[in-house]
Amino acid sequence: MSKKMAVVGAGAAGSYIGAFLTREGYDVTILDMWGDHVEMMRSEGIKVTGTQGPFEVPVNAYHFTDAMQLNEEFDIIFLAVKSYDTEWVAHFAKRFLKQDGVMVDNQNCMNDSLVASIVGFERAIGCVMSSITVGLWEPGLVNRGGAIGRDTGHDVFRVGELHGRITPRAEEIAELLSCIDASRPTSNIWGERWSKLVTNASSNPITAMTGL
């Protein structure tokens, strides 16, 4: 039986992940709090444009307020909300996570320990997304800019256990994400997080001030 997956937080990254995993044929449910986006996903699916598009895929989408209708648990939950929503959304999503399931922190921030403290360290794993530019400019439409990682030898997704050991589930999740772009397990998820933080801290203020 294929594993059931959920993407909680369908912003740019979450919508992108959800679209590709769904197109690959996986059993994926997408949960989000933006009403217009959820309605568009329900009626039209997700449209992907840019360097890995265009394509459209029907998706199974729910608003957070409708999620209590779900009478199922998930093997893998990808957490992709903004940092300031992490704590309450992790508590919200925990009820849908199987006892032996795993919550994958796909956020662009340092919240792995917080997520683990909520769902349990044995049910938490980190995922850094490196050098991938995706944008959600209107409901139901996600765009990727820039080069595709696998075309340049760059691993976009780095999946790692918080304790630093390479495990079968880290390898499994990395393999799942490889349908999107180059992916690998890592024994140093904390180093990957700090490297991403340093890169963002160096470049984001400049791009914000200059509009580049």
C-alpha cells in the first residue's frame, strides 16, 4: 500500500511540492488557510509554470477549517508554513500524523527543534531547500524561476535526521522529493540549516533594498 502524504501549508514551496508529488501518482492531501487558493486548487488544480512547466494537476485540497472532516492519518506530513505559524500549525497537524509517521520540516527557517518538541523527536525530520526560487503570485498558480538543480549538479533537497545518522526514512523521503529536483539524505542537517541562513542573511537584505 502506498503511503499517505499531506502538505500542510500551500504557499509557493508547499504548492510546488504538492503538485509534483500528486503528478507522480502519490496519495497527497494539501491543507492551507488561504481560502481563495484552496477553492482554486479544488476547482482547477495547481498550475505550474517556469523552468519546470507548464503543467496542470488536479489536487486534493482542504481549508484548515474543513480539515476536521478528514477521517484519516498520514504517514508523511510536509510542513511548509511561514515560521511565525509553526507552533500552532504543528499542533494542528499532529492529530493527522500516524503514530509511526514523520513530519518533515520544509521551512526556510530554524524550527526543527520546535517541531520535534511538539510531535516527538522520533517523528521529526528536517529538509533544507537550497537554491530554488518558487513564487505563488495568484491562487492556484506557482512559478519556478532559475536553473533546475539536477541540470547543474546541485542537490536542491537535503533531508536529514536531527540526530545526524542516515536512516532508511531519510533516504525514502529524499527519493520521494527527487521527482521534483535533485535530492539526497544528509548527515548534517544542522550544518545545512546554518549554511542556508548565512546565505539568506548575506543576500536577502541586498535584494530587498535594491529590488534585484
